[in-house]
Amino acid sequence: MRSPSKAVLGIGAGLAAAGVGAALGLAAERWTAGRVAGTGEGEAYGSLRGSPTRVTADDGTQLHVEVDELDVDGALPSGDAGSDAPASEVTVVFSHGFCLNQDIWHFQRQWLRGRYRMVFWDQRGHGRSGTGPSGHYTVDQCGADLRAVIDAVAPTGPLVLVGHSMGGMTVMALAGEQPDLIRERIVGVALVATSSGGLADVSWGLTGSVSKVAHKVAPVALVGLTRTPRLVDRTRRIGSDLEQFVVKRYSYASPVPPELVRFTAAMIAATPIDVVSGFLPGFDLHDKAEALAALDGIEALVLSGEEDLLTPVEHSDAIVRRLPGAEHVLVPDAGHMVMLEHPDVVNLHLGDLLERADRAVGRGRRGRRLRRPRRA
């Protein structure tokens, strides 16, 4: 019989592997049997690439950035209705969440290509970006990194900022530190499955007492794991036993294709353990409620899954109370990875936000709306 302390440690480690705490090395290739295939089966997740560049953050960290430009002639893709409409002046900048990378925006990138200039980047320590100095894994530093990306690849013109989970927190950090930039250039913001604070009180779907212990145990356990690579390797070998529980439970709330679970698990597993342990303690302290004031009055979308266990709907409610003019969307049967789980719904509302942003800069796009995404 397992001791209570070991059981709690196991829960904390398992949650960490899901992206609540850390990538403990899930064996993504072992997810094989008995999963219901849904929308997106056979999709080449993460296959879309843009023009790559490296951006140097203020502490020297090298950030991987990709830009999807408009068509050369500024028109919509061939054969699209209304292709004679003028190109948008707006650049859309996408920021991903914790233990993920820019490829989480696969369906949004696919749908909006050629219609908007888009910027995708990997946050420090994630994806193809460098890890940077230890001690610099904070939401505030991510906000500064986002400013560096904007300055490097979108130095002029109106912007729409889109952030998921930690990426939404990154947008809030930028707003808190750079209100002049927000006032002068930001014409729209989408905050997806994110939080302005209070993450220490999130239960992660556990009972109250276990949740509190897991919040305390996970950061300590992860720091220890950075010093015990053999334990990390062992966790990778047994990761398949945790995969169904952690990845599926904490990422999705409806049946999804097995390749989507593998794709998600691979992103999580690729995040270095020291990066995970560096970021994790700061989430419980995260508080950017006051920073939302800088975003009030611009076009805004606040969207989350109704069954998100990592950033529950109450966190979206709290954001909307600070941004009363925002469109507030709760997606049924959706978890934390809502943009991959229900891409058509996310695309529909993101498209509406971008049209409102276009109108805000006087473009209007008279007589044409973005083609509606296919409904299931």
C-alpha cells in the first residue's frame, strides 16, 4: 500500500506532467489504443511554418519567432470570396501557454493565413526558443519578451494580441508595464483560457485538502527533479501510465483524436524540467487584475472552456468584470486546450474580433466578412 505522502507526490508529479506543473516526460508515442476519433483526425498538427527569425530578449535570451506575411499582392488566398478586398493593416501576435509552443495555434493559423499578417513565437524555454538565465522564468519577463518580439517584427501599425493560458498572462504583463503601447497601437485582445490571478485557489479537479497539498508539493518536487536526472528518466519510462489521466483529463473535455493527444503530450514532454520548475512557483503568485485596466475600452474577446480544470470559468468571469465591454464566450464540452479541441468555435469568435479591430482602425472591409469556419 502506498503511503499518503508518496500518493500526494505522485498526484503533484502527474499534474505537473499535464502542464499544471511540469513536463515529467510523458511517453507520447505510447498513446495508442481505444480512443474516439473526432474532428481533426489525420491532421498534420504543427506542420505550418512561417518565415523564421531570432529575437534577442533584454537579458540576451534568443526567442524563436515566425511571421506569416500577407500574400505579396495583399489579397486574400486564391479563390476566396471577396479577394479584391483591401488587406488588413492589423498584425496579429499569438502567445502560447505553459509547457506548449506556438504550434497550439495550428487551426487558427491555418484558417487566417493570407488574411492577416501573423506573428507566432515560442516563449523562453519553450519550443525552439532559448532557455535564458535561471531566475528569469516569470510572467513579467514574458511580458518584456513580448515587447521585444513586437519591436523586432511588428514595430509599426495596429496590433491584436492573442494569448492562451500563460500567453494571456504575458499579454496582461505587457499591458501593466507598457500602457502607452496598449493605448497607441493595440486595437484588439483575445484572452483564451487564462487568468488574471487567484491560481493558488484552483483545485485542479481534486478535493480541497489534496489540492492544497499538491500546490505545495509540486514545486518542491520539481526542483528536486532538476537535480535528479535519473528520476526524470524513470518518470519518462513510466509516463504512459499517467498519460491518459493527465493529458486527456487536463487538456480536453470531449473525445479527440489520439494524434491530438500525442501532439499535446509531445509539446509538454519537450519542455525542459528546469524551465518548468522555474515558472511554476510564480503562477500561484500571479496577479494582473489591475493591469487589465490598460485593456479596457479596446475590442476584446475572453474565451474559455466550460470544463477547464486549470483556468476555470470563474477566472474568465473575473477578467470580464474588469473588461465589461469584452465578448465573453464559454465553450461547452471544452477543456484547457479549447483552440485545438473546438477550433471552429474559436475561429468564429476570433474572426469576429479581428473584424471589429479592422473597423476600429477604419478599414471596415465593406461588403465582406471572413468565411465562417466549418461547423461539425
